[in-house]
Amino acid sequence: MNQPPKFLDDAQVLYHCPVDPEYDKNPRFKKGFIASMAICTYDQRSFYLFYCDTKWKVLSDTFHDSVDKAMAQAKVEFPEMQIHWHRIV
């Protein structure tokens, strides 16, 4: 998986994590293959967990009022997967 762009859907990327191919067919996602997740912000006060394909196209998202809550949502979506977030600097 390539590094994410600095912005996805005009939101700044703060963290990203690849999704193990074993979990790419999570039944909650009917729009397509989820290759990675990214936590992004438009305003540094609210945060989105973006679910992306192999080309970093955003397929779905969830809204959160903290980075920790966005990270917790990722564990809800992929409970058996080891999630390793990479901070974008």
C-alpha cells in the first residue's frame, strides 16, 4: 500500500492504517474493497474515519469528536484485526 496523500476529500490526513486482506470483505461495507483506513480532519475539532480503496478513494466514512473515538470505531469494524496506526507528520 502506498502512503496516503496529505488530503482526502479535502480533509487533512492525520493517521492511516492498512487493512489486512483477510478482512477486506467486511459485510458492513457493500461499496467495495477496503484497503486502508485514515483518520482525517477538516478543522482539528472533529474527525472522520475514512475507509479507502487501493487508490485512496474514500468509499465510506464515520464522524467522531476525537481521534480516540475514531480509532475505537476502527476496532468495532475490524474487531479481530491488529490495527497499527501510522501518524502523518
